[in-house]
Amino acid sequence: MSLFDRAVARALPAVPKPVVQLFSQRYIAGSTLQDAVDVVHRLNDEGKVATIDVLGEEIAREDEARAIAQAYRDVFAAIERDALSSNVSIKLTALGLDLSYDLCRENVDSIVAQGKFVRIDMEDASTTDETLRLYRELREDGHDNVGVVLQARLRRTLGDIAALADLRPNVRLCKGIYPERSAIAFTDYEAIRANFVQALRALSAVDGAHVAIATHDEWLLGEALRALPPSYEFQMLLGVREERASRLVREGHRVRIYVPFGEQWYQYSLRRLQENPAMAGTIARSTVTRLLGRGE
Ligand SMILES: Cc1cc2nc3c(=O)[nH]c(=O)nc-3n(C[C@H](O)[C@H](O)[C@H](O)COP(=O)(O)OP(=O)(O)OC[C@H]3O[C@@H](n4cnc5c(N)ncnc54)[C@H](O)[C@@H]3O)c2cc1C
């Protein structure tokens, strides 16, 4: 990423919302469940499977958290009705984690009780302990249809893999999108990559583990393809490197695409635009053009 793009990425929260929306359309299925269903049909036709995310995070009220849980039950009904190859990904702060652990647990239970696979996304490092605690509780209560996420960015991740090993865990491994302090996280690009490779090796050695390799990084894809875990899939985000995902499918690998939908698109969109190596500069140029009155 150029210095200019980096500066723009940091300034993105100041960009008008309609501009952010325009440039983030490719990352989001749309605002309704039907939009997500349509996208998953398209992906399934291309031989890809999906995981559907109801957008929303850091919910401030109990009724909002309960509404998100209901939205996930509706997603499962749609998956069933349309016979879609998809599971769901949930965020604990969307289900009330910041309000109370018990409320969040109740909401998660109501989703997990549907019996279909549920992936618990990992959010910023202030939530890691409670997320892993909830995952363990669910698994120890006999819910095998649950998986969790570990972030290669975090220094603790190799330790977390060792601690989870007795559960024969289902883990999505990603770099981690949330900026964290250097005391707890690797901040250097190559160090994060190196920890990703180490974590992938460690997970491959865990008896009974299923590993979802979630990256668009060509170098990491190469490392993974050289030494695949016994049970694995690749995962990518909607709107990112779709051709690469198709090639993996053609080569015989299972590829799952993360499909977010919903009204609360703003925070997710900001994160995607900030990590897109080219998009920040494009947005900046478009915004400047508008400000100068030369836009369409
Ligand atoms: C399925 C899935 C689920 C995820 N779940 C979580 C989670 O629960 N918690 C969490 O913290 N993080 C999650 N992430 C995000 C992840 O942590 C990274 O922030 C993200 O995947 C970018 O890292 P990368 O490995 O693709 O490498 P990068 O080095 O960021 O990207 C590699 C290349 O991919 C392309 N690329 C990447 N991002 C974009 C973009 N936005 N637009 C256009 N091109 C792009 C570019 O060509 C770039 O050079 C998830 C990612 C995926 C794929």
C-alpha cells in the first residue's frame, strides 16, 4: 500500500457515507435476506459454498441483540427452504456480548439450537477470552455444530491452539483485521504471515481439527497448498479475488465465501475499504473530484 493510500485509509471515517456505500457495494450482498439468498445461489452455481453474516456489531440495546438472533433464525429458514449450501457466521457483540455474557449466551443458544453449523467470528482482542470461553462451553455442552476463529496477528494464538486441542476444534484461521497494540500483537506484515504459517502447521497437527484457511494472500495460499491440513477448506470474502476462488474450486478444493447482508453495512464496509490496497486512493480521487465540482 502506498503512503498516499495508507493516509487515505486512515481518513476514511471522514468520507461521506454515500461514497463509502458506493465503493463497498462489491463486499456486501445487499440490505435484505433475499439479497443474500440470491448471492448464495450464484455462488453455489459456481461450485462455492457460503457463510452468511447478518451485519451488526457492538449492539447497545437488548432488543437489538434479540432482533439479530431472530434474523439468524430467519437465515436458517431461508437456507432450508432454498436448499442452499451455506452456514452462518455470527459476531458476539451483535448478540449482546457488551451488554451481558448471559444475554449473549442465550441468543447464541437460540441460533445453535437450529442444529446447522455456526461460526463464531473473532472481534477485537478485548473479546478474545470471552469468545473462546463461549466456544468451549458450547462444545462441552455437546454442540458440535460450532466453530471459532483465531487471528494470526495475535501473539497468543499458538497458545490458544494448544488450549483448544482437546475439543478437536473447528477453526477459521485468518490474519485478523482489528488493529491491536504491539504488546499483544504482531504489527509487521511479514511477522503476521510467519505466525499464520506456524498456526496453520500447529492446527494441522491437532487430532480431529478442521481448518478453514481464510486468506486472499497469494503467498499464504501457496504455503497452505504445499502442506494442506488433513481436514480443511479455503475461505474468502465476497467481492475479493473471486477469480482466485474459482480457480481453487476448479482444482478440487472446497471454497466458502463470506456473504454479509443487512442495513448496518457501515463499519464492515470501512474495514474492507481500509484493507483494500487500491481502493482508498480511488475513493480519495473520486471525493476530491466531487468537491471540485467535476464529478458526475
Ligand atoms: C472468510 C473470512 C472470514 C474472516 N473472518 C474474520 C474474523 O472473524 N475476524 C477477523 O479479525 N478477521 C476476519 N477476516 C479478515 C482477515 O483477518 C483479514 O483482515 C483479511 O482477510 C485480509 O487479509 P489477507 O489474508 O487476505 O491478506 P492481505 O495481505 O490483506 O490481502 C492479500 C491480497 O488480497 C486482496 N485483498 C485483500 N483485502 C481486499 C479488499 N478488501 N479489497 C480488495 N482486495 C483485497 C489484495 O489483492 C491483497 O493484496 C476474515 C477473512 C476472511 C477471508
